[in-house]
Amino acid sequence: MKWLRLRDMPLAIKLWIVIAAFVIPCLIIMSMVFNRVLVYTRDETVFSSIEKSQAILEQGQTQVQGSESQLIPQEYDAVMSVYHVGIVNRQVKYMTFPTSKFEGLSIKFIDVMGTSYSKQNALSHKYKITSNGYNLYYIIAKSDSNGVISFRVDTTNETVFNAAYLIIGLFTAGAAVISLLLALLFSHSIAKPLKNLERAAARTASGDFETPVALDRKDEIGRLSQVIDKARKELKRRDFLRQSAIQYVSHELKTPIMTISSYAQAINDKVYPKGSLEESVKVISSQADRLQGIVMKLLTLSRLDYLESRKQQLTKFDLAGVAEDVAARVCAARRDIEIKFEIEDVVINGLWEECEVMAENLIENALRHAESFVKITVGEANGRPFLSVFNDGVGIDEALLPQLFNSFTKGEKGVTGLGLSIVRRTAEKCSVQITVQNHEGGVEFKAVF
């Protein structure tokens, strides 16, 4: 038979085990302590009555004497159940013993007390012995050759102890049942919301991103549901972007592919839509460049997804060097645009690949909209490094600025609508602040690290 591991057990059983592991040992310890306390209390009560009886004997009191007595009637009854053996000059002077009541025990008890008297060296000492269901309590007080043995005989009263143990047993069983009920109640209060979360997570896994997951709770389960609901919203956003990307790419690729296909077929038929072979081929080449641009942006997005999925180490690199290398590579396509540099040596500690992607898209965007020049500036302001890319093109419509970094948002000369969204993603990962501002004579994009 394969034993079920604790972590695989139902929550109710785990809670019951935890509660029982605390309650039952406490009850066992309590019963042990209770037994000792009960016996100790009984013994001390009997010895107290013997001591009071000795005191009365010494004072010569034999009855309750009104206000002069130190005893209430109940105490007096207990004291009067004490008997004495008086010893003077080592001889028994008097003895009171209820032989009719404890017949058969008298000689044995007297022998035991006599032996204790002869062996005792202390002035006073307490004794207790048990025989045939009786407890003999006695105190021996000695003074030179004189002394007194005061004793009291009680039954062991097992009925009281048995009743006490029965009560403890019933209490233990009741506590176990109550702990089980509490465990079931607690487990239900925990398991029910967890099952709701399980069903909600299953709905989300099956593609249902519309149904909320968050529970109306403030505890750990409520916070967990909020995290799962946040994940649902993020999945919903990504699913929307994915579907939008598919629709966008399908639309964007359709036009250049149809143009290339139709122009190629026309040239093959010796028909030149643009009037000449050279002009018609230029159209095919421009559409191919457009396709290449779309594919490169999609590859860049895929590359960003890969970079975000793995842990990257921060490295120190020269921001000016990155800007110069990217500009040299990107600006080669626009020989008609002048590139101006205003660069200081600035070393930052960050993610080199993401910064390169961000700089590349910012410079590409500036080249696309520039009329005559692009100015690239690297420096520090208020102790923070920055990269600024300025182009002298037409300013951006103010209504478009809030959505400029969203996916598939294109300006007047935009191509794919992905470049600035890539900039935003890389900036968020690198904790870089991106701003765009219209100036007199152009537009400035600024990345502050």
C-alpha cells in the first residue's frame, strides 16, 4: 500500500492534523498535571487538618468555643476525624484509634507509625502510606523523650479519580471532534476560493480573457487573485496585439507583394507600367525594400521577446560609441541627409543590445522625416546621461503625440508603425525616459538614462 504524502493530502486533513497535533498533547499533559494536582491538593488538605488538630490538642480544645475558636464548623468536623497517640518518657500515655471503624488495620498502622517514630530525628515530619484501599496520613511531633503521633485514615476514593479521568477522556474526545469540525470549516473557507481561482485560471488558459478573476478578499488569497487577474489582463492585451499584428502585417504585406507580382508579370510580358524597364524595376525594388523593412521590424520584435525571456547582465559601455556605430550603419541609405554630431564621452551601466535597438529605431525614424539634416547629441544633463536625435522635418501633429509610441501608429511618412513602439519597449526594459517634442524647425526625440 502506497502511503499518501502529507503534501498530497486534502487541505481539511492537513488542518485537522495540525490542530490535533496541538490539542491532543495539551490534553494529555493537562490530564497528567490534573492527576498530580488533585492528589497533591487532597494530601495537603488532610495534612492541614492534622496540623490544626495537633494545635487544638496542645491548647486543650475539644469543641467549637464560639468566637474564640479559629475553625469554622466544616473545618472542625475534619479536625475531629484526626486521632492521636501520646508518648511521654518514651511510653505510650494515651491512644485514640477507631478500631471498630478500621478493624484489621489498627495493629498494622500502629506498627508502621511506631517504626517511623523511632527512626525520626526531626522535630516534626509528615508521612503517608496506602494499604488495602486506605490512605494513612500522620504527622509525628517529637520533643526529647515526649511526642505525639497524629493521624487520619481516608479511603483512596478511586471513584472521584475515575470520574475525573472519565471527564478528561470525554473532553479529549470532544476536543478532537471540535478540532475536526473546525478543520473542515477552515479548509472549506480556504478551499472554496482556491477552487474558484482554479476554474478562473482554467478559463484564462482556454482563451477566455474577458471574465474577471479577482476575488473580493484582502488576505493572501485575495492578493493572489489580483495577481492572476493582472496576468489575465496582460494576456488579453497581448492577444489583442497579436491579432492586430496579424491583421496589420497581412494588410501591409499584401500591397507590396501584389505590386511586385503584377510588375514582374508585366515585365515578363514586355509591358512596362512605368514607361520603361528601368522605372518599372525601380518600383519593384522600392516595394522589396518596403517588404524588407517590415520583415526587419518583425524580426526586431521577435528579438526583443527573446531578450526579455532571458536574464541579462548589466554592462558598462560608451553611449556615444553606440550612437556613432548605429548612425554609420543606418545613415548610409540616405546620402542626401547630413548627419551632425554633438557628442561627449558618456559611459553608462545598462543593457547594451536594447540600447542599440532603441538608438537604431530613433535614428531611422529621424532619417525618414528629415528634410536636410539629422543631429545626434550625446551628453549629460542634471547628472543623467541622454541621447537626443533631432530632425529638421515637419512637426508632429499634436493630436498624434499621445499615441505616437503605440504599435501600428504611423505618422505622415511612417512605413510600418512598429519602430517607435519598439523604442518604447526597449526604453521600459532599460528604465529609460523617452520624450518627443516639436521645436521650431524640427522634432526632437530624447532618451534620458
